[in-house]
Amino acid sequence: METVLVDGEIRKRAGQLVGIDIADLARWCAESLDDIRRRYAALPADVVESAWRGLF
């Protein structure tokens, strides 16, 4: 898509994102990933194993 509007605002024009700092977004994603991994590692092993067993 060439142009994308979200809630009436242009978010992508001519195939390029508009108004988004890619470096800032990448930093935010990396911090979020670190936080998710930290919280996952803190879970009791039996709880994690039980949850995964229930999914498959």
C-alpha cells in the first residue's frame, strides 16, 4: 500500500512510515522483549510446564 490512514491520520505515505522514529521503536521493542524474558524466567518451572502442557 502506498498510503495508510489510521483514525484519519496518515501513518504511511509513498510506502514510507510517517511520524515514527524507527530507532526509538526498536529500542522500545528491545526493552519490552527483555522485560518479557525476565518475567518469564521468574515464573516457577511447574507453572510454566503445566501451562505449556495444557496447550499441546
